[in-house]
Amino acid sequence: MAEQNMDELLAKAQVLIEALPYIQRFNRKIIVVKYGGSAMVDEKLKKQVIQDVTLLKLVGFKPIIVHGGGKEISRWVSKVGMEPVFVNGLRKTDEATMEIAEMVLNKVNKSLVKLVQELGVLSVGISGKDGGLLKVKKKLSGGEDIGFVGEITEVNPKILYDLLEKDFLPIVCPIGMDDAYNTYNINADDAACAIARAVEAEKLAFLTDIEGVYKDPDDKDTLISELTITEARELIGEGFIGGGMLPKLNNCIDAIENGVSRVHILDGRIAHCLLLEIFTNKGIGTAILGDQEDRFYNE
């Protein structure tokens, strides 16, 4: 029994040693985590994600969480007797729906602040309205007006830099204002990408309900661990990428072309997926990197 315990302890030590070069490389670097999907609905997964981000903070990273809340917004819209309406996959947001969306997103935001602070790390929840963080214009869907849905035109990251400098963990909900100070809902993926570009994040991590990028979506053995933006464009051009992955991968390419070093697409349904992807040699999702970046995972 003593020998078995020693083996377990040595295995734990090996995990820490494997993580060391990653901790050294990314110490004091900004990482943006787009938090969404099942990991926002399942309470156990939610706590594990927050544990991951808090650990990143405590070992020297500078994390920023950008969260969605689409499922919760739909639940509350239905709860008050309204029917959610989608146009080309985008929620049609009239004035009443916008009011519900902002209420729900702020509620989600403060619940995440609470979880972080329960782990001993100070956090501040903000929306894109605070400090002029996210300026938007009306977004159209195929030329159709879909209400108060915003397309980001400008990011002012000063409030984020100020919070990071004071050692807070910022948590951002995707609400912004236009030039006339009207409030708009923003796609959380778009908000995370825009913020990551503005702060020149070392990493941008998407927590999703998929395992990563596949060469063949029907063959689970074709998961791609690392992908350059040239390779990503080839996959798109050859028709391998479709559905919800297409805009996400285009967002990844855009982020890397605008200063983000690496983008990770992770399955948020896997416990501690962030730690497994960032601190292990193989990782578990897909990392997208610039053409000049060195491959970082080793077989």
C-alpha cells in the first residue's frame, strides 16, 4: 500500500513538472476565456471551469472571462410568455427581449464573480457598457433588421488593463452601446475575439460543446491537435468545416491575424479542460496558431 501511495504521489509530481514550462512561458500573459455551452448550465462543470481559471490566475496568468448566456436568456424569455425568435441563427432582440437579456446576463455575471471569490480571488464583473469597453453598431442578418443585436466597432480595453493591474479577475458580459448610447446584445464569441485582439492576448480559449476541429466530423480519430491559419483556411476552402464551427474558426483566424498568439477550441463538457489543454504536452482540444509559430505540443 505504501508503494502504491508513493507511485500516486510521484505521478502527481510528474504532472506538476510537465506543467512547469507552460507556467514559465505564459507567466504574466493575458488569456481570454470565452465561457459558454454546457459548462454554463451544469453546476458541477461551472465550478470546475471557475477552478481552472482561478488556478491560472494564481500561477501567474492574467485571465479575463467573457461569458454568454443564450440558453438562460431563452429560458427567461419563455418564462415571461414570449417566444424566442431566431433569424439565420441570430436571436431577434426587440426592446423587451433586450431588457430581459441584459437582466439575465448581469445575473449570470455576478454568479460567476461569486464563484471566483469563493476561491479566494478578487473578481469584478462588468459589461461592455462599462468604461466604454465595447462600442457597437446595429448588426443585420442577411440585410434584415433583427433589433438590438450589436456588431462591435471599437474596443476600449483601458478598464480591463486597470483591473488586471490591480490584480482583479475581470468577468465581462457581452452588452455594448452604440454612438447614441442604445444598448445592444452581442454574440459572446465575437466579444471574446474583439477583446482578445484589443489586449493582444497570448491565448484565447473557447469552451464549447464540441471536442475541437476534425478533418472528418464523422471520424472521431481525425481530431486535429494543432492547426495553422493556412491549414484552417484550406479546411474551410475544401468544405470540411460547416455549421457552427465555420464562424468560430473564422473568428480564430481573425484573432490570430490581429495579435493573439494562440486560440484554443475546447470541449467544456470535459472536467478541467482548460488545465488539460494548457498545461499538458498533448492537450485535449484544437490549438490554432499563426503560420510562423512553433508547434508546441509534442507526441
